[in-house]
Amino acid sequence: MHPTARLATPPDLGLLVDLMEEFYAESGMPLDRTQASEAFAALLADGTLGAVWVLGADQQPAGYVVLTLGFSMEYGGLDAFVDDLFVRPGARGQGLGRAGLVAVVAECHRRGVRAVHLEVGRANAPAKGLYAEFGFRDNDRQLLTALVGMAPRPP
């Protein structure tokens, strides 16, 4: 088996949403397919927002990884976030996640990104081990999230 990561294109939209639905179902979360489709479509249409790769083995899609871009005062320039990294359970441990991270890191170097962030479950030891190989470390901070449309407006 040869793991691959290829840049996603607009015809991959349905596949990406299907994979995202599998990812969310694994965590017991519902997926709004319309919102996911719109988000993927926006990202695929505007490369300044980031990039998406389809992960596969032997020409068969088995996962995806999403990189989004931002700007950080702390790091003095572009930063990025690995927003999603999913590999189907039957394809795990075969190098697909690694292939996805190799693509992400190469893209970050190409774009001059200074720092890359990601989120991982506290108990996900296999993922933490892979991420450590790429230099990801716990920075002793906690990620907090507010949904702007749901957060109270400032006084």
C-alpha cells in the first residue's frame, strides 16, 4: 500500500462531506451537510483560506485533512490550523495521517507559515504520537471557542 495526499478539487466536494460525516459520527456529533458543503466549497474556491487534501491508498479515498490560514501577532506572521484530520478506521496505522501531515507541513513552508496549530482529544494517544513526530507540543494553553452568532453581544 502506498499512502497518498492529493489536493482536493471541487469535484471532491461530495466525497469530502461524506468523509466529514463519518468523522463526526465517530465522535457522536451530527453534521449539517449543507453547512459542511458550503464550507468546503468556499475553501476549495479560495486558496488564500487554506487547502484540503484527500488521503488515500491504492487509489481509494480513505480520509482527508484541512488546513486553514490566519495571522498571529505572537508568531509574527501567518499561522495555520489543521482544522480536520480524519482517516477511516480500517485505514488507520498505514501512513495516511503521516502523508497528510507531510503535505500540510510542505504547504506551510511554501506559504511562509510561522506556526501550525491543531486540536486533539486528550485521550487520543495514537494521534498525539503522530503529531509529536511533526513537532506538535502541548503549549499548556486551553483552546476556548465561542460561536459568534450565539455569543452575547458586548455591552
